[in-house]
Amino acid sequence: MLDKITAQEFSQRRDTLMQQLDDNSAVVIQSATMQKRNSDVDYLFRQDSTFFYFTGFNEPDALLVLKKIAGKVEYHLFCQPRNKEMEIWFGYRSGEQGVLDNYQADFAYSSEIIDEQMPQLLNGTAKLYYSFARERLTQQVQLWLGSMRKRSRQGVIAPVQLQQLDELSNEMRLIKSAAEQQMMRRASSISAQAQVKAMQETKVGVMEYQLDAHIQHHFAINACPQAAYPSIVGGGKNACILHYIDNSQALQDEQLVLIDSGAEYQYYAGDITRTFPVNGKYSPEQRALYEVVLKANTQCIEMIAPGTGWNEIHDRAVLVITSGLVELGLLQGDVDELIGAEAYREFFMHKLGHWLGMDVHDVGNYKVDGQWRELVPGMAMTVEPGIYVSPDNTQVEERWRGIGIRIEDDVLVTATGCEVMTWEVPKEIAQIEALMAG
Ligand code: GLY
Ligand code: MN
Ligand code: MN
């Protein structure tokens, strides 16, 4: 089984991108750079997803330049130069020869000469594509163009059209290749097994961060040394904080705990949420709300197939959740009117899901030409309905307050329907209670 993206696929991606461009165009993509945490300590390095997508190169302060001249594509890569002193302190570098030998670059340069070299590389290209969203790169591009314009009397011609690269690169990243699908199945599988482990380790008195420790351990021993994002481990009312990452409290009897965690495998994210009882048994109120969220989760997943509109799935979740809240007495009134008034937003305030890939909230537009996008094979997304009853919601009976539930799966759109990549972690109440009973 493929355990990482091959050099051939990275090369195909560059070709696919460049085939879409006119002659005399250039593309520039910047790598990530180290970020300071405190004093002289840096955060762990994580490469920029788009840079990695087109290079497979995992070092900071690099720059990819692709040029299309007379129908031919040139691949230029700037990288940190070899440096004995720096490598002793901070780690080995590929250097220029390394990127020629191992990353298929046609031309390699030291990143120390980017600002001298780029005006020469861009001379004569008519269109320049880069991500307008990158501030650091945007400033550098202006610097290069300014220096080129100053030399116009010497025959230097600066690009006349600046184009947003993201539209092209994001669309490519949105549709996952067969190899990417394999990476995502692996990320989902490891993430699912970690959730099972957390369920088995849960008992009254355990700290939220201790459950996260079991999850991180499972990720790391399964070839995922970094998570895709900081875990959310929320006991009781902490589950109602959508981005709760404090994870600092002890789990108490009769609470639910919500865990939202995902491994990153070879740059692809898993993203799973399960919500289960600390003492192993759902209370009647927890069970009632859980069944509504589960119904929304399973009905939405059943809808996922080529041709389904992105909004249709969210709308189904809204319908199931609003109907369920009315049946249980947390909302009063006519379901259609309540939906029209968005009354459900008090309890379900986020979208049903998002694209999933190299970034947990992956790239790709949700609307095209003003219309919600239809699903096509190769898209990957999460399905994550939730109900969160604020502890301060005095409009509902006290017994419901402080219950937060989300059930999140990772789903791949296939030719005929969909594949739930996170199937290994149970979500039915009976299955979870049986698992926790050991
Ligand atoms: N873990 C972030 C999310 O579910 O969107
Ligand atoms: Mn999540
Ligand atoms: Mn998610």
C-alpha cells in the first residue's frame, strides 16, 4: 500500500497546473517559515500545504518558481543553502544539490539570493501567478517588480498581469487523487482508533488533557507525530465552547465528554468528533439530544453523492435538528417558521461541515458562479451536526442546560455515493456504551 505521495505525483501536479496557463507565465509559491514561540524557542515546523502539494519539499524559507516559456515548463527551487554551523544547531538541509537530486528541480538556488535572482527569472514573463492572500510574498513580489521596472531602459520587461493563483491551486487540491484518498483513509483510520482508545480510557476524575495524551500517543506511534489541529476535549458544559482547547478540567460523573481530534498523516488531516458519557451511560436527556444529532449525521451522510448540492446537506441537518428540538420541547412553534427565523442557531450555530484535505478546513470554494457547489467524486468533507445547549439558556428546562453534542465523520465522495472513512469509531449509543463497558 502506498505510504506517501510519490515524486511522480508531485511532478504531475506541477504539469497539471502549468497546462492551465498561457505561454510566458510564471507561478511563484512560497514555503512556510519558522515561527517563534517564545525566547529562542520555535514552534514545530509545518510546511505550507500548497507549497508541499506542488513540491513534496519539507524545509522552511524555500520558494518554488514554475515558468512556461515556448510551451516548455521550467521548475526552479530556492532552498536554504548547506551550512555546517546552522545544520549542527537546527538540522540537516538538502541544499541546492539535494533539491536537484531528490526533488526533480531543473534549477536550484540558495534562498539567500532570492531578491537578486527573481527579477532575472521573471524578466520577459507576461503573467505572474501567486497567492494574493500571502502578505510576505505580496511584499516581495512588489519589491521584485519595482526593481525590474527601474531597469526597463536596459530592456528588462516586468510581468504586466498579476493573477490570483489560489483559484487554480485550490481547485486542484479540492479533488483528491487516488493516492490522496489513500492518505486520507489512513489519517481517518488512525484518528478513529484514537477516539476508541480515548473512550476506553475515560472515567470519572480523568483530566481532559489526559484523554488528549492518549490520543496524541496513538497518533505518534502510528506515524503521525503531529496532529492536524489542537484537540478539543470538553467535559460537560465545556462541550458548548466550539473551539475549547484548554482541556484543563477533570471529567465528572454524569457529564458527557466531547472529543474533536484528528491525526495528520503525510500532510492529510483526519477530523473526528464523538461525544460520550464519562461514566459509560447516557442519561435520558443526553440520549434524547444525542439521537437527534445522530439522525442528522446519518441522514446527511446518506445524501452525499455526486450531484448533491452543498447547501442541501446543511439544510437537512437544520431540518432534523429543528424538528428534534421541537419534539423535545427545547423549541416551540412551527418547524418551517422556526427554520425561517433561524431559531435553531441558538443550538446549532456552525455549518454542517467543510472540505477536508491537507488543511483541516481545506481549500476550495463552496459556491461557484453564485450557486452552491454540487458534489463530485474525489471531494472530501466532514459531516458534523451538533446541538449545544448553553448553560445560560434560561429558555429551556434546566435539565437540558450545559449539554453539548457533536458527531463528526470524514466522508469521501465516490462515483456512486460516498465512503465514510471514519467508520472504525462507533457512534450508535448501544455500541459506545458496550465499548466503554469493556
Ligand atoms: N476540528 C475542527 C472542526 O471540526 O471543524
Ligand atoms: Mn472537528
Ligand atoms: Mn470539522
